[in-house]
Amino acid sequence: MMMTMFARTIHRSSSRINVHHSSLSLSHSLRCNSHSPSNILHCQMSTETASIIDRLKSSGLLRTKGLIGGKWTDAYDGRTIEVNNPASGDVIASVACMGERETKDAISSAYDAFSHWSKLTANDRSSRLRNWYNLLLQHKEELGQLITLEQGKPLKEAIGEVGYGASFIEFFAEEAKRIYGDIIPPTLSDRRLFVLKQPVGVVAAITPWNFPLAMITRKVGPALACGCTVVIKPSELTPLTALAAAELALQSGIPPGVLNVVMGDAPKIGNTLVESPQVRKITFTGSTAVGKKLMAGAAETVKKVSLELGGNAPCIVFDDADLEVAIKGSLATKFRNSGQTCVCANRILVQEGIYEKFTKAFSNAVQNLKVGNGLTEGVAQGPLINEAAVQKVESFVQDAVSKGAKVLLGGKRHSLGMSFYEPTVIGDVKNEMLIARQEVFGPVAPVLRFKTEEEAIQIANDTNAGLAAYIFTNSIKRSWRVSEALEYGIVGVNEGLVSTEVAPFGGYKQSGLGREGSKYGMDDYLEIKYICMGNMG
Ligand code: NAP
């Protein structure tokens, strides 16, 4: 089992290196197995995992094949890819490892389904989405268990993700009925001018492993509501949640071909999606490096592109903050999902007058976070997704310490082994250190000291990223001033948890393009058509 985990880790890290070094062709090494059927591998797993898998199997939610045109489909060459539990190394299942041919067929299915789906009334689409929402909630527990098994986050957090993920389907089921056009006062008396909004067509949705459900529903909800059809490419690390959600979509009356899922060889699938003239839009959540490649590739066919990329969130604690509120908010934004979210605080900037008090109280709070298998009651921190993620965290911590930062808590791998890392606080961090320049994507809180509000804003904005930022202050004037000065798409004021389906989510600068969630989340899936009617006098 350890060997499998290790092999997977090596593969993942090499794939990342390839991404950085490739040009327009999106290269990536492959860990598919030849000709073994996609299935569930009972013999290799712990009793706890096996009993959850049995329950998931009997509820019909454990799917291991891709979904093309409403049919569960093996990879055409029979190859498979293993899905591991990062907490134990157990191989949970072996899923179809697809590539170009399957992706082409999924695109054709979505293209064919578009003509029917886009012509349904908004009410009809809305009620099917509402059915899907209801089914997701009905299966909240099982979906939560599946997320914990393949992604590692604590079960309570995983069930929270199901609620959050489902909320996008509910919200956009309602928005489906509000896609209004316009009538424009004409400039000539015999003219009548109208604006219609129409679905863009086939959408390709490529999603990451850190929110295996919510990153899908945030895209598929508005796409389907607008009348688009989709091909989803979930991460090879967490395909099971995506497949379970697709099963529930079928059960909810969303017709075959409207929602397709292919997974496996990411660059081949990505290239096929990007190159296809039938795909009219790419929506991607993931790393900035892969996002840039997709954006460049999409230029060839001039597709619409939405990108939700990496962040480097500053969390600014001013002298005048309520200490308790600041600790609670910083803890929530830093350690959620073991620090593996794009909106996690990546730099905690603390004003000098409150620095000592804050770091002491914050470290005490961090020390209380229980680390372990996400299925265990009371666990607040699960494992990191894989060995490569731990190695990245280690190298960032090492770099910071070698340049003068001080480990105040943690700072090493957890005694639980696998990919567990101790919740860590590092003081005296400088903005030049690697840990403050790039996303650490792990349970490490780097604390920086600042003197003035101007300095805090300057440090906060000194990055290519611009997704989320947080400020803690009791001054209303300051909260406005600083919120306006921060070059970020999302600002939390005295609050560390800001994501909700009703508000726009997205970044400035290299954190992305477009917004997801809220009424603004519909715009990227719609074309605007202007109709000019003449001779109307
Ligand atoms: P990633 O490596 O970029 O992967 C994201 C998706 O892209 C996965 O499905 C991956 O497939 C696929 N992919 C990888 N290489 C590809 C290629 N050459 N062509 C086409 N697709 C390719 O990112 P990640 O490590 O999974 O996710 C973490 C990143 O996502 C962080 O930077 C985080 O900040 C960002 N994120 C952003 C948001 C946001 O809303 N802004 C939300 C969540 C996460 P495989 O996994 O199968 O290789």
C-alpha cells in the first residue's frame, strides 16, 4: 500500500514539473494501469474503509467508469487509475483512465444534447436542477464520506462541502428563471432593438482535488441553468465524488449527454477539450500554471475562458482588532482543509503593537487542533493530499527558517506518518521569503510584522495573486479604506469564512478571470445577442 502511495506521489510531482516546462502542449506523465477493469478493490483496504465502500456501493453512488452520453463507460483501451485514501494509503477504487478518444465522444454527446437541453423552458431546467439539489442533500452523509475517503478532509468539513456544493445547484436552479434580456430605446423611429441572452454551448469544466464536489457544482450549476451542456474533467486524485454527483444528476432527470465526465490523462483530455471547435467555453479551477496553458490553448479557437486560480491571501490584523475575533477568523481561514484552499490565509500580517499577544494566543489555538484520519470524531486537520504536497511545505518552511524566520509551533511532519503535517506557526517571516511569495497550500501560518496601515497595504498587494484578503480591525473607516485599497476580488472584514453561493467569487491579477456564484456567475455562460428590427414604423 505504501508503495502505491509512493508511486502516485512521484507521478504527481513529475506531472507538475512537466506542466511548468511545457509550451503550448500540456504535458504530464501518466500513471494509468493497463487493461485492468475499473472497479472497487476490497482486498487492499482497511475494515473501516471497506465498510463505508460497501454502503456507498449499495446506495449506487460508487461509480468507477466515466459518463459519456448517459452511459457508464470504461476507458476504450481498458486502462485504469487508482484512487487512494491519503490518510491511510488504502486503494479505494480503480477508475477508468481516459484520454483523447473518450473526450471526443463526450464532447459529441454534449454537443448533440445541447439542441434539446437549451430549448427546454427555463422552468423545466430549473426543476431538474432542483431535483439534483434535493438528491445531493439526501445523500449528504455518503457524499461526505466519499470526500473524506478520497480527499482526506475531516468528515464534518466534508459534509459541510456537500451543503456548500449543493447550494450552487439550488441557487442557479432559481437563477435559470431570471435570464432577462433588454429592450433598448431605438435611435431611429422605425427600428426596434432587443437584447437576448443565449447559452454559449458546450462547456468544458476542469476541476481540482481540494473541493471535489463544490468546484464542480459552482460551474455546472450556472452552465446547466443557462442551457449549456458540459464535459467535466475532475482531478485524477478525487474522481469518485464527481462520479457520484453525476449519478445523482442522471437520477434527477438531467438528460443523457447534458452532463458527461471523463478522467485520466489530464493533458490529453485538456488538449482535446481546448482544441475542439465544438467546445465554446473552458472553465477551470486549479493552479495558475495550468490555467495559463489552457488560456493560451483556448486562443486558437477563441473560446470563452473562466479561470479560478491560485491565491496568496494576506490576513491583516491591526492593533485595534478584537483579539478573539482575529484569532477565530485567522484560524478558520488558515487551517480549513489543512490549509489547502485557494482562499486560505497565506500571510498573516500583524501590527507591531499586538504582534506578541496575537502570536502567543494564535499558537495556543493552533496547538488545540486535533490531527488525524478525517473519519475520526473530533479531528480538525486531515492529511495533505499527497507526499509531493508535504515536500512542498517542508521546502517552504526550510527556506523561511534559513532566512531568519522562527518556528513558534510545529514545523515538521506529524508522527502519524503518511502525508500528515503538524499544524505550524512561523514568526518573523519576511515578504521576500518563498512562503510569502507562493501558496504554501498546507497547515503552516507564516506571521509577518508591520508598522503602519500603508505598509500593510503595500505588503499585501506586493504579489501577482489577488483572490482573497482578510482584515481585522474595529475601525469602520479603516475597514473601508483598506478594503478599497486591496487589489483582491474578495475581502473578509472581521471574518475568515467568506464563501457563499450568493456572492461573487473570483480574483484580480493572476488569480483568474470571471466570477463564480451569485447572479454574476451566470454571465460567463451566456452570449449576448443584439437584434435590430427595421421597417417597424
Ligand atoms: P492543478 O494541478 O492545476 O489541477 C487542476 C485540474 O487541472 C485537475 O483536474 C488536473 O488534473 C488538471 N490538469 C493538470 N494538468 C493539466 C493539463 N496539462 N491540462 C489540462 N488539465 C490539467 O491544480 P491542483 O493542484 O489540483 O489544485 C490546487 C490549485 O487550485 C491551487 O493553486 C489552488 O489555489 C487552486 N484553486 C483555486 C480555486 C479558486 O476558486 N480560485 C479553488 C480551488 C483551488 P489531474 O489532477 O487529473 O492531473
